[in-house]
Amino acid sequence: GVGKTSFSRELAKAIFCKHPGLDACDTCNNCQRIASDNFSDLFFILPEKNSRVIKIEQLKYFQDILKVKPLESKYKMIIIQSADKMNEEASNCLLKTLEEPPSYAIIILIVTSLESVRETVRSRCQIVRFSPLSVAVVKNILVNQFKLDNKQAERLAFISNGSIERATLLSGTHALEKKNWLVDRLLKLEINDNLTFSKELFNEWHIQDLDILEEKRSHVKELLFSFLMYYRDLLACKIGNDKLPIYHTDWRDALAARSRLLSEDVLFRILNTIKTSLEYLDYNANITLLLENMITKILHLQCDQRMSS
Ligand SMILES: [Zn+2]
């Protein structure tokens, strides 16, 4: 999301370019084929569609590729995306190769969190860290490369957590409209909304229509982030005396008014509830239930407080 895959591709160009200098030329046959995923000594391995993890069969394939010498250059480069998403079996398989790689192998593992890579694997890698991009950088890329208008680019950049991938994903799915709807709706949320709210949410966010679990999961993840941002804004209004920056600047007054109805303690507890749901999301098969439970909990937290005050 912050450029790891693009970086690997640029690295591949630099290695295989026919006119190597400080940088790849971007015009030679090799550079062009790398750009179009059509170079025989460069391989990408990533979770298959509808799966979150790299499977053992893919690692076996990876080992088979490596057994064959490079066809048209000195190296064979394999880029494994989401290498932190592997089960024990696949991870062992990878480790075996990392212990004794062929001399022509360049293996790149792309991970989001280093903590989820086993120490035995990690210790055999050279680690390059990528920081999230700043809001200004993401905004510029969105304006210049994706031709979004200034205001929209700024908002998307702000909610993308420094990830271009996430920002472009958001721009393509009516994300802003859905987010705006959610903020409006949350501002009007009432005690007796418990049953209707979940239904409305599933409809407005088109979660009901998705059959594929992984697609559902990624939509719900975006939804949970939106919840997080809304309640984070309430907390910022509550404790920041209007001085802390908030995500939803257009709603500042309404958010401030709403935040007066809730205590800091309740807001923290709601934020925790959302964070816990986010953590469970990757491991839970019944996403609808997870979401319903979260909403019920949030409503209870909000209402208990309002009844007692
Ligand atoms: Zn080149």
C-alpha cells in the first residue's frame, strides 16, 4: 500500500535492465516486459483470489521455479506478496528454500507487519522498512496520476493512512458517499435503532450483496475503519476543545454537539470495541454476526450512559 510492490518492480528493472545505470532505463525490452508482467525470470506469488493466505501448493510451485536456472539473465527473482500470511506448513516450506537458496535466486518477501513473520524466516532476510506516506504525498499522487480533483484527493489521502493502494481503492467504490452516509446516520443514532441500523448498514454499504467472503471481509474492514474514524472524531472534539484535527471537518459542529452527550470513558470503550472487532475480523467466518454484535455493544454503551446521566 505504501509502495512496496512498486519498489520491488523497480528493483527488478534495475537488476534486469539492458542499460543499467543508476536507475533502470524504462525503455529497453526487459524494462518494458517487467512493467507488463511478462519477463521470464521474474515471478510474483500472491494469495489467490478469494484467499487471504499463501497456500502450500504455491510454495511448492515457488520451489519448482527456483530449481530451473534463469532463462535469459543471471538471476531469477521471485517476489512473494503477503508473505506474512502463511500457515505453518507453507512457512516451513519457505524456510527450507531460504536456508539454501540457489546462487541465482533473488527472493523478496513483502509483508505488512514484521511481527507476524517467524523469527527463523526473518533472520534470513535483509529488512527494508517502508513508512506510510504523508497525506500531502498521497494527495499529490492522487491529483497527478489519478486525476482526482483537489478536495476529493485531500479527503481520500486523509483517510488512506498513507497508502496509495487504499486511497485508490476507496476512490473507486463510492467510498466517500458511503462514509458520508455513515457519519450522518451515526449522528442520529438512537437507542431503539438496534434492529434497524444493522439492516440499513448492510444495505447502504452493499454488504448483503456480496457472496464472496473475502470481498465481504474487505468491505466490512473499510466500514469498521469508518466507525473508528467517527468515534475518534467524537473523542477529539471531547478532549481537544476543538483544537485537535478531525477527519470529518464538514461535520465539526454536529460532532462537537454529539460528543457532549458521551463521556470520555464511554468513547474509549466504544473505540476499544471497534478495534477488537477489527482484530477478530480476519479470523471470523461469520462477519455479519460480528458486525451485529459490535453495533449492539456500541448502542448499549451509548445508551447506558445517556440513561444514567
Ligand atoms: Zn531498461
